[in-house]
Amino acid sequence: MRRRRQYLPDRTHPGPPRSARGPAARVTAALTTLLTAATMVLVTGAGATAAADSHVVEEQWRSPREVDLIVHSAANNRDLPVRVLVPPGWSRTADRTWPVLYLLHGGRDDYTSWTRETDIEQLAAEAGVLVVMPEAGRSAIYTDFHRVTGSTGSGKWETFHLDEVWSILRAEYRAGDTRAVAGISSGGYGAIVYAARRPGTFRFAAAYSAPLNLFNPATRAVFASTVGEHGDDLTDAWGSPVTNRANWRAHNPMDLTAKLRGTRLYVSSGTTGLPGALDPNGSWSPVQFGEAITGADTTTFATRLLLSLTPVTANLYVAGTHSWPYWQRELHRSWPAIMASLGVPATSPASPG
């Protein structure tokens, strides 16, 4: 399929389209393709097939350092968006590669949320990393669904994020082997479960206000409500919690703590859902008591890690809602550790609030 490239008016973009490249650049691209093909041999099963058959359909450069990709996902048989921030000095034909930070969105949101709600563009501009923000569907359940329906929420999300998108980043956007991942709400669940299910893939994983125990009835009710809005239920995600209990446990962070040894971890949450210093007057509603659910999960999860002698940094705060001002603050607080795990020198950013 021929790729379309779009550039917003009056904006420059890093590097010309491939048709304008010279012989040296084409040789570099060919070598990159060979190296990527060798890397993909390490991916096994359906993930390898999906990665080989997936490709970028369209690029739209929103600025010199921000590009939206439309990726054809072979695993999902549809096109899905991914937003990427490239570091200063990035070039498609550079001799070097850059470490990668995945940022995962929460439920009822999409891949644009991190640039819409936080100052990640400013943070990333001062760091030499690729920041990747992939779509995960409105349900944002970071798993390969047990039964994929036609809804906007179900899909083979783990394969899309960790095999297909990763293959493209390596082949075309100079991604290196060093990776970290962070997410908010169910995206935080995704960050932890991806790190645990693929040990050694991520040097650092951060979860801000994340549901981390699928067997907590309150957590399960929150997940069920979110996927239910999009025509699915939790049996679509992991099968029956009775007859497919092993699959539930294989996707439950609370059961996967032993697989997180060697990964640097940061978890945070409010514990009551009551309004805090970053909540505008009159912004609170009873639905914010949901933060108490993630607070209970995070507390238990951190305790289990510590009892198993797995280091974790946990920030549990009493007042504060399930909202972006707190997640931006937690991003800032964990940013120096994220950068250190990626081998990038970073000054401690000012923490908002």
C-alpha cells in the first residue's frame, strides 16, 4: 500500500520524503530494514506475523517534532493512530538510535490525551528520547482480547503495541532497545501488565491511579462499566473468570509481581478521592470516590512488591481526585527516574502543585 504523507500548512518537518532521498540515505534505510528483520526473528508466534505485515499508512507532521501515524495493524485488520514525539536532532537516517518512552492513555480517552492534558512536549523537548503514545481503544484494556468483537474497545492491543508498533519504530523511526512505559488509570494497568508479561522489555514502569487487581470486586466493576459502554464485557477481554481463571491471573498485576524483579517501578494514587490542592473549587463529584479503589489496589500492590523484596517507589496521597492535574504532577515526580532508567541525563523538572 502506498503511504500518504501530510504536512500541516506553514510547518517544517524533519527530513524529506523517501522519494527525495539520496543514494547514501537509501543504503542506510536498506541496512536498517535488514537489522529490523533480524530483530523481528526474536518475536514469536502471531506477534511475528503481525509485525511483519503491519505498516505505516500515513504520516502527518503536526510540528517539526510531533508526528501522527496511521498504522495498519495486521493483528486487528484495521488502521490505528499513534502519536510520536521525536527528540531534538532526530533524523530518519541518523546513524544513532534513541531510547523510547511509551505513554498509555486511560479509558474513555485516546492517543491524543497526553499532549492535550500535560506538558509532555516541553519535557520531551529537553530529553533525548522518542515518546510514543499509541491508541488503545475507548475501553483501554491493554490485552489481546480473548474474543475480539466489532466494538471500538476490543482488539489485539498487546500485539499491536509491543510487536507491531515496536517493529515500525525500530524500522523507520530510529528506536533503540532501551524502553520505559508509563500510564494513567487503565493505562497504568497496561504499563505494569506489559512490563510483567514481557520481562526485560521495559527498564521502568510507572502507574498513576491504576487499577491493579482484577480480583478486587470494585476494580472489576470499574473495568466492566468501561468496556460495557462499548458493547463488550470482561469475558470478551479474558474469558470467564471461572473457566478461564488462569488467563485472568496471567493478566492480573497482583499475581505478576515476581515477574517485575529487575524493572524499576513507580506507583501512585490518591487514597480517598476527596478533593485536594489541585482540584478547582466546585469540580468534585461523588464519582471521584473511584480514586479510592485505585488507591486500595496501589497500596496492596506496593506492599506485595516490598514483601517480595522487589523495590518500588510508591506515592500514596490522601487528598486528590482521579484527574489529570495529579497525573501531570506524578509524571514530573517520576520523570528523573524514568530518564535515568533510559540512560538520559535529566534535571528534575518543577513539579506542578
